[in-house]
Amino acid sequence: MSGQQSVEPICVRVNDAARMIGVGRTKLYELIANGELETVKLGKATRITTASLHKLVERHRALN
């Protein structure tokens, strides 16, 4: 065993972010456009921060 710990990513691809919160790509892009999710541009690639995904879920949990 190497003893390596798994590291949670700090940002993920659009498809992965959509899958993580159980929505489609279109809805995810709506959330981005509305400012509900934070994105990072790395060259041409758009990534969504996992922190903003967690915050989005917590905000919506508080509404219920």
C-alpha cells in the first residue's frame, strides 16, 4: 500500500458537476448564468468549483 489519501477536486468539468448535483447540462448552465455557481476558466475549459456546488445544495436545503 502506498498510503496515498484521495483528494477531493477543487473544480470539476461541466458534465461532472451536473452529475454531482443531479441536473442536466442546460440547468447547470442556467445556474452559472444566474450567478449561483462559480466557474473558473482554464484556457478554453470551463470548470465549476466544488465549493460552489456544496454551497448551492446547502442554500436549497435551507429553503426546504
